[in-house]
Amino acid sequence: MKKRQKRLLLVLGSLAGVAVVAGLVLNAFRDNLVFFYTPSDIAAEIVPLERTFRIGGLVEDGSVRRAEDGVTVHFRVTDTAVAVPVVYHGILPNLFREGQGVVAVGSLQEGGVFKANQVMARHDETYMPPEAAEAIMRAQRDAAQTVGHPEGY
Amino acid sequence: MIAEIGLFALILALLLAIAQGTLPLIGAARGDAALMAVGRSAAYGQLVFLGIAYAMLTFAFVTDDFSIAYVANHSNSLLPTQYKISGVWGGHEGSLLLWVLILGFWSAAVATFSRSLPREVLARVLGVMGLIAVGFIGFTVFTSSPFERLLPAAIEGRDLNPMLQDPGLIIHPPMLYMGYVGFSVAFAFSIAALIGGRLDAAWARWSRPWTAVAWAFLTVGIGLGSWWAYYVLGWGGWWFWDPVENASFMPWLMGTALLHSLAVTEKRGSFKNWTVMLAILTFSLVLLAAFLVRSGVLTSVHAFAVDPERGVYLLAFMGIVVASSLTLFAWRAGKVGLGGSFGLVSRESALLTNNVLLAVSGAAVLLGTLYPLFLDAFGLGKISVGPPYFEAVFLPLMLPLLLLLGFGPRLRWKQDSPTEQLWRLRWIFAGSFVFGMIWPLFVGTWSFMAGIGAFLGLWIAGSALKDVIERIRPRAESQQTVGTRVRRLGRSYVGMQLAHIGVALVVVGITFVLGYDDERDVRMAVGETVEVGGYGFRLEALEEVEGPNFTADQATVVVYRNGERMTTLTPQMRRYFSQEQPMAQTSLHRGFFRDLYVNMGEELPDNAWVMRVYYKPYMNWVWAGAVLMGLGGFLSASDRRYRLRARREEELPVDRAAKDAATATG
């Protein structure tokens, strides 16, 4: 092979490699996006079953129940319009409280229960997880469109 | 008074930075020696004033001056002194002050250690560093001054976030910033070379040690961050692929590519444009990291929209830096010319492959980090890109890179015979494959992926060690003793091999901890025992204990191995006086082959708690690997040839390459 041919081969080889990798990256990207839905979205049945997604909202007052084993927890997440039952096996974040913002990652089971494999509360005392705030804002905006003024946020 | 002195010093530093960013550049363009000489004095002066500003803020922290808003928000009179000192960088404003102080330090270091540089080059490098300093000190003064007064003064401070009250925080940010900011030196060298129109092997030799040091700091900084998160966040995670981590990982990937590309430019004079491009990209990613972390855009895109001052400043700064350096690149790079040619199988092509793979990984992380932000910013929906994406992308990219890592460093420059090299490594390859496949049996249930991970680790370390042994082994034809041969290896070479062995440790550690960790969240009452990873954990007692600024529930957990008492762990759930937020303190038993990890979750009725009881095999191999990589970086930066360069400046790269081929070092 001449030098030029070799160089051409090298360039073509790396280009092909980059193309393969780019395809791989985009494919992985498409398969692993985690979408965000609000409890109202779930009630409206626009959420796919068996796919991982995130929900956000407030932990409904008086909804937290702990199972016999002490590790499984049931609670409900509300965006002030609709509440979704959630089940989680594990330790809740230190700042998980009734009436506070929460974000959960998991999937919707048969029967409309959201099985969370990760629960996130606010990081500190000053702010709500952005997605929890977003869920409430959307629910209140929807409510405002039919009833009157939103309350804030 | 203290705050005013601090702010005044900061403003003086800004003025000096402006002088440093303009006069030497003008001087270099006009050939005016006096103007060029301003660079060094301005750099030293800037460091002095930044040091004064920093000392003032530290003094305010130590003396509990709650009339300064930043101190009142991030300290408390009960805070232990070491955390008052490290609390200076516990928030946005103070960490920026640390950032600019470190930038001043790098500037002064360049001024001190680059005496041998041609006058014009030094002037241009310091000029570019000065312009960067103007950007960051300006940001601190105009948008994020830590010296703002609070009227009326607070009676008590709001305290430092308990998560930050930890030895890990004392060292993690300074290390990380040393790395981030250090890449500004490589950037400044590249820009200076573009301005001067001289991109040669000498330029690469000047930039290389600086890049290696910055890279080593960034490596250690990222490792420390991971080590800190592992026990502070309390659920045993050590890498989350969250945007803040990705922000530091992107410049690391690009910086790693830069380090390897510089090797080619120094030794062979090739890849010059690519190296300059990487230096620009690496520093741009550092600026992106500063933007992501410091603008508040990650907390919430909407919070950013409400108070956009900081974000817009950083975005504009990044835009100016990237646009002007790329324009300069487009204008000048054409004149650079190509270096020596090389064959299909050669050290150059191996390093090229390394660069392509690293750059693509960096791009993949960039996509996963920025895409959700873009969608959110334009109101196109909220998504997140979790670990599964990054894992799916990294595995296929890293496998060939790691395979190559056992092979590439042994290839000769220009042209090598693949069959010959493969033949020489046949036993290492076969041996590491066999032992790699057997190794997982000693850790847990055998799996092919774990075998592959162990194989790659053994392959990299094995071939590195074989190479070292071949070089120091006494030979019949030579009189040199092993001692002489060890001394003649050169720090650059030893550093490279150390760093590569560090990679091997990280690979093995990650493989086993991901494949074989055992994590249980269980209810434990006093007297109960759980079995995790072959260890018995028995909750002996629960009690209240008191610390300097908190009270805590403490659990006493005795660990048994084969029925014998092995150690006692005492995790706590702390309640800091000044915070509503309780904070779990993990208790760890670290070991060579595994960590035992116990953390308190929630209190349950009947004297019981939900506890996290984790078994983490080979966890410490990951940290040890990061430390070795860092050490390797520092060691190779201290190589003799970088100190002797003044005398050899005229030497042509081609001569050097020939000589290097003869001595076959690093």
C-alpha cells in the first residue's frame, strides 16, 4: 500500500468507527430517556405502562403507611388535583415529609400503583424539587383555566 | 472593616488582572520589553491581593462575623474551627473566591517556573491568563461578592450544610478547582502559540507538564468527590452521572485526550492542530462546568430565568472565550503544517484511537447532560437522562480503549509490526484472560462481564509491568546494573505506567463493586442480626450521644465473620442544632477486598430502625486507582527533560524523535 492509501484507510476507518459509535450513542439515548409526568397526566392515562418515568408533587397529608416489614412504604403523591398511590421498598430520604415536595422514579403497575425504585425529596430546607413544583404549577394552571386564578408559584 | 478590606483587595486584583491581560499582549505585539515584563509583576501582585481578600473572608469566618451575609449564611458560632476555615468555600460566593485565588496561584506559578520561556511567549501566556482572570474576578466582584454586608447583622449564623461538615469537603473543592483552573494554563499556552504563530515541539514540551499537573489534580479531585459522596450521602453510591459530576467528568475526558495528544506533538510534531483544538475544548468544558454549577441552571431552569444575572454573565464569558479562540484557531491553524507521517500500526495511531474514543465519550456525556436542560429551557418537556444511558454508551466505548491500553504504550513511533508486538504479549494476554475469568469465582457467582472486567484490569497492569521489567532487567550486552536502569527509566515513563496501572485498579474495582455488592435495607431491632455478604451484623444497642453542634441517635452494630466478632460499627443519625434537617452519619469498615457499610435510615416503633447494611467488594480499588493516576500525572510532570528544556530549545523535533526511539523512553 502506498502512504496515501494507508492514510485514506485510516481516515475512513476512524470515520466508520465514529459513525458506529454515534449510532450507538443515539440509540442508547433514545432508549434511556426518562420522561416526567404529573399525577394529572397519569389520571388522564397518557402515561405508558411498564416504562420508567418520573413523577413529582406533594406527599399527600396522612397518606404515608408503613408495611409490617418496616421497609415497604405506601404513600400518595398529589399535584393538588389528583393523587397517585406509590409503593416504595427502601429507606426514604431524610427530608421526606407529608405535605412536602417529592420526586419518584419508577413505573406504573397494573392497577394504577406507581412502583418507585428511587424517591427524592428536597436537598435542603430552602427549595422544593423543581419537578414537584412543576407538577403543582401545571395542575394549578389547568385548574385556573377552568375556575379562576392560580394561587401562586 | 474586614469585609471592606477584602472587597477592596479583590477590586485591586481585578485592576491588576486587567493590566496583566492587556499590557503584555500589546508589548509582545510591539516588541516592547517593558510592557511584556508587566505580566510577571501583575501576576504576583494579583496573587497577593487575592490572598488578602481570601484571608479576610477566612478571618471573618473564624471570628464569627455575622454582619457579612455570606458568613451568616454559611457558618455558625458552634461550628468546629476546621469547618469554619473550609466553610469559606462552602457556598457559591466563597467557592468563587477560592476559584480566583487558585487562578492567581496558577498565573504566579507560570510566572515563576517559566523563566526559560522566550519573552514573547511568556508575555502572551500571562496575558491570556490575565484575561481569564478578568472574567472570573469580574464575575465575583459584580455578581457574587462574598463581602456583602447584612444589615442588621445576624445574631447567629445559619450554619454550614451538615453534608459539608466533613473532612472530604475540606480537600475536595480545592483539588477539583486546581484541576479545573489548571487547564487554563494549557489553554493559555495554546492561544499564545496561535497568536505567535509558532506551534512547535517546544510549545508542546512547555504545555505538557502543566497539563499533566492540572489533569492529576482534576483526577484526584473527582476521586475525592466520589469518595466523599460515597459515605456522606449515605446510600453507598459513588458515581451518579448527575450533571454536577458530568460537569467535571467532561473536562477530565477531554483533558485526558489532550494529555495523550500532547505526547505525540512533543515527540513527533504531529497532531498540532488537534492538540490546540483539544486545549481549547478542554478549557471550554471547564467554563461550561462553571456555568452549569454556578448559574443555578441545574437547580431549576426557571430559577435561572428569574435571576439570570450570574448565568448570563458566565454564558457570555464562555461565548466570548470560545468564539474568540475558535476564530483565532481558524485564522492561524492553517499555517501550522503537518508533522511526521506515521503508519497504520504505530504509537501515533494508537494515541489517535485513544483520542477519538475519549472525545466521543466526552461528546456522549455532553449530550446526556445538556439535552434535558435544552428541552426544559425551551418548554419542550421535562426529561432526565439517567445512569442507564451513560452505562450503555460507556461500556462499548471503554472496552476497546482498555484493550488498546495494554498494547498501545508498547508500540513504536512511526511504524511497528502488530504481529511482533502481539506475539511478545501472548503470555500476558492468555494469562490475564485465564486469571481474569477465574477471579470472579473468588468474589461471588461467576459472570462473563465480571470476567471481562478482571481480564482487562490484569491485561493493562500485566503489560505495563512486563514493559517495566523488560527495561530494568540486566542484559548480557550491557554493564548497567538494575539500579542504574531503574534510575534511567525517566519519571515521565514511570508516571505513565503508574497512571495506567491506576486505570487497571479502577476497572477491576468498578467491575466487582457493580457486579457483587450486596445492599440491604432492613428493619433491625436491638438484638437482631442480619446476614449481608457473608457477614453477620448484630444491632447491640441504641443510644443518644452529643457532639459539638449536634445530638444524635447512635446504633452500635457488631459485625461477625464465621461466628467470630470482627469489628463494631457506630452509625449515627445526627440532628444539628441549627438545622431542621437530620443527617445520617455512615459507619464504615474499610478493607482491601471489601467495605462494610452501615447507615441509619428511619426510626420505627418498638426500639427498631430501618438500616442500610451494605457489602461493597473492591470499593477501595477505585479510590486507590484514582490516587495512582494522580500520582502518575504529578510524577510525569516532574520529568527532568521539562526542567532542562531551556538548553535544548533549538533542538529539532525530528532529532528528538530519533533519539527517543533510540532510548525508547515514555
